[in-house]
Amino acid sequence: MSDHGVEPDGLGAGTASVRELLGPGLPAVERFAEALTQEGVLRGLVGPREVPRLWERHILNSAAVAPFLPSAGTVVDLGSGAGLPGVVLACLRPDLDFVLVEPMLRRTTWLDEVVDGIGLENVTVRRARAEELVGELLVEAVTARAVAPLDRLAGWALPLCRVGGSLLALKGGRAQEELDAARPALASLGGDAGEVLTASTVPEVESTAVVRVTKVADSAVASSGARETRTRSGAGSSGRRRRR
């Protein structure tokens, strides 16, 4: 990587369109990208082939969700893993509170280090499963990237949303097909029919798809299912609370 965070023959922090897209959040996003470049492969967070295309395939893809975030409140990022999209979005929206939810210790350790290193005061890292947080968190939006099929993902995400809140899921070329198949499950969880949004970032990168499902009603089925899951689960949760 160059001194300006540009991958060889690729996109990066030195690209004019990227600087314009990320605006004031650029320095924080660049520090995150540098951390992933230096340690991501060693710590099993990204594959070796992903490093040369980190900005195009991962950083900018994560940033594509930003226009659909709420104007205020709290966002949960499910299965944060390496911090995609949660850390990128927290860099771009310091006015929102983010809770990065990840069940694996080595990943939450990484997330804590990244959040501290960047100085993100609007982020809390939680080691937990989504089911364990039902009844504790009630938020304006839940984001997810490459976590699970939409019907299963909605079962984890919608119980964490307040009525009027939304699941924002980054999906690939089969987003509409996946949404169509998931609609019966969405309805049982109190969700609307959902929609596939075209999410653009910079001219050099193709648009991606974000599936938005808005919670329109509380679901007794979802609540009872979450209680049953928590009763069976023996895993605990932990986290460090930051700005709220």
C-alpha cells in the first residue's frame, strides 16, 4: 500500500471519487483499511486474495449502506467479523451509536483493538449471539453483510428492531430472488414485504444491492422463539459500553 492508502493499480484513499464519497470519515476509514491490510490475513479476518481488492470489494461495499441508515439512534451490526460493514459505517456516521455484535472471541478482540485504535467513541463491541440480545436492545436499524440467508437473518435481526426500524442486508445478484423466497418468514416476524435498493458508491465500482425490511408490527412468534433460544443457549455476552 502506498503512503496514501492506495492499492497498486486499484482504488484507495487517494482516489478522488473515494475521497469525495467518504468525506470527513476518510481518515478513520483509511486507518481501518490499513489495519486490515497489515493484520487481516494473519488473524484470519480476510483471505490473502482479498487484500489487493480490499477497497473495492469490502470497504466501499460496506459504505454503500450509509445512505440508508436512520437519521438518529442506534444501529446493530450483526456478525461484524472483521468490522464489515459496522466499523466503516461508524466512521462515516459519528452521529449514530453502533453496537457490533459478534460471537467469536478472537473477532471481538480484533474489533475492540480497531475501535480503540481509530478512536471511535460511538461504538460498543458485544460478544454475543443476536438471540441473547432480544429484550435488551431495541434499535432503529440492523445491518449485516454475508451473515446468513435472508429468512434466517431476519429471524435474528427483526426482534432487535423497534417498530419502524429496518434490517439493511448487503446482498448479491440474487437479492430479489432471496427476498421473494423469504417473504412468508418476514411476515411472521412482523416485517413488511421488503425491497431491494440499488446502492452506489463510486463510478469505478458496480452498484450493489441492499435489501431493506422494515418492521411494521411486533411479533409474538418472534418473541417466543427468541425466549426459547435464550433458554437453550449457554453462551454469555460481554461488551464495553462507549458513548450513548
